[in-house]
Amino acid sequence: MVVPLLFTYMTDVLEKVKELLEPLLDGTDVFLVDIKLKPINNIKIYLDADGGLSIDKSASVNKKLYALIEAANWFPDGDYSLEVSSPGIDEPLLQMRQYKKNIGRKVAVTTIEEKEVMGILKTVDEEKIVLEQKLPKKTEVINIEIPFSQIKKTVVQIIFN
């Protein structure tokens, strides 16, 4: 059957790329958010950084990782592509470090029951997040605790003033 072989191949490539990538990020504020591989050997690396991911940081990682992949000769015919970028402003938070970096920002949380909760991300720990929410037409502020086990996705909201 082709599907298990393809899955095994893709998993192996992702693990190998991650092994090459991790030392490049050590000692920096840059961290891995996600790695994806399309069946056409398109490797997509999504990074973030505590101080923001600049184009220069992304390009530097891309250049170094590309050289390491070439040296490893995993794709002898050069039949692959490598993209290194941030996940994008409308992508959900995936890593604890992303949650911590976005404390103080407005987020939209979709629970596993498909309920959307908006508020300011106040605190994050290993088990839950706490959102501060102002009640409509009131000056009262409440804190809402949401366990990670109940979160389907969390997206930072961009506010234009």
C-alpha cells in the first residue's frame, strides 16, 4: 500500500529536518512553531521569535538550513523546495512559547464546543490560560480561565487604531 510508505517517508524527512534545524536555533530567541511537508517535497518551516521574527532572521535560517540539507544529499536530484517564514498573523497559536509571548494581546479562543471567547490574554501556565474580559456596557472586568484541554484554537486579534 502506497499511503503508509508515503507517510513513513514524510515523517522521516520531517524528523531529519528538525534535527538539522534545532542547533541553528539554539542560543537565539527564534523557536520552531511547526514543520510541514507536502508530497512534492515542499518543506515549510514556521518559526517565531520572542522579539519578533524579522525577514533577516528567517532568511538566515533558510540559508543555513538549505546548505545543511544540500550537504546531507537527501534529494540528489534537487527535487525539493524550502520555505522558512512566520506562521502568519491569522494562524492559531500552537506552542506554549507563542502563548507567553502574546500575553497582553487580545485573542479569540475557540473551545472544543465551538464557543468563541474573546479577551486579553493575561496569564498562561502549563494547564490553562486566563483571559480578561470587559462585560458589555459595564465597567466590570472578569477573568475567564480556559484549560488547554478545552481549547480548539487561539488566534491573536489584530487591532487597528
